[in-house]
Amino acid sequence: MENKEEQEKRISELLCKLQECFPNNGKQRTNIEFPRGILRTANDFRNELNFIENKVFKTNLAYHLMLTDFYSWFLNRFNIKLTAKEMIIKEGICLYGNICGSIAEYFGKKILDRKDRVGVKKSLTELVNLKIIDNDLKKEIRYLWGQRNKEHLLSLKVTEYNVYSIDKYNKAVLTWQNFRNALKKAKNEGKI
């Protein structure tokens, strides 16, 4: 029986051989089965998001959270290097920023009883005022929201080389988990 290192080496060699079979820069489609059970289902995430009442919003959040599972799986399994790795990390961080910012604004609109856009900053302030989150978590979510805004490439003032790290990705994951837990607690306490 192969040990972990031998399995990794064999899988890496098979992927390289696959690329040799289709040398035209990855344009020819292949049909490699993605392992089942890696990504949690949309229903798993909908159940986790019990603090969101809007079914459409909850479902769309669930779909995006499934993508976070994929990013985590990919980053923990593949030895991709340099800029390509950083851009995958960036997309994961931006995704968490989008999720957190959207949920904050959802509650901002609900708390302030408004139909129009409230904004992430104002929404986070309202969540702090109601003691649903603390100022530290507010800062972390604002940081993530700022990272999310880096999706607007034309507005970037510097190159993104050597900017994103797995530590920053893990911090985004932790920020999301802390925010989710705070919202679950607030729901259980009847604050939202």
C-alpha cells in the first residue's frame, strides 16, 4: 500500500501525463471526476445560515460558500506557485469579503428598516451598536470588504505581485467564521 507521499507523487505524475496528452495549452476538454463529498451542499449551507430569512439571498450565499470549500480544497491539495497561487488566494479572500459585506448590509437594511442601499460601513456600525459584533470584528470585516473591492482592477494603484498569502486567506476564513457565529448567537438571543 502506498503512503501519502507516494500517492501524491503518482497523482502528480498522472496529471502531468494528462497534460502531455493534450499539449494545446489546456484548451481541449477532459472529463476528470471531481471527488464527491468534498464540497458541502447548498442545503448544508442554507441550514448553517439560519439567521438569514430571505430565501433567495440565503441560497445565493450557499452557492458562494460552496465555492469557498473548493478554494480551500484546491489550496490544500495542489502545489501551485507564485502569481497563479496568489490570484486564487485573492479570489478566495474577495469571496469572503463579498459574503461578509453582503450579510452586513442585509442586516443594516433590516435594522434601519430601509429598502435602499445602506452601505457596509454603516451596517457594521449598526451591528456594533446592537452589540451583535465587537469593534475588532467590525475592523476585520471592513478589511475583508476593502480586499473585495480590489476586484475592480482599474482602480488598483500597485501591482498585486507578492501581496496575497495563505495566512491572509486563513484570516479571511476565521473572520467569516467569527461573523457567522456572532450572527447565530444574536439570532438565538432574539437580537436579529
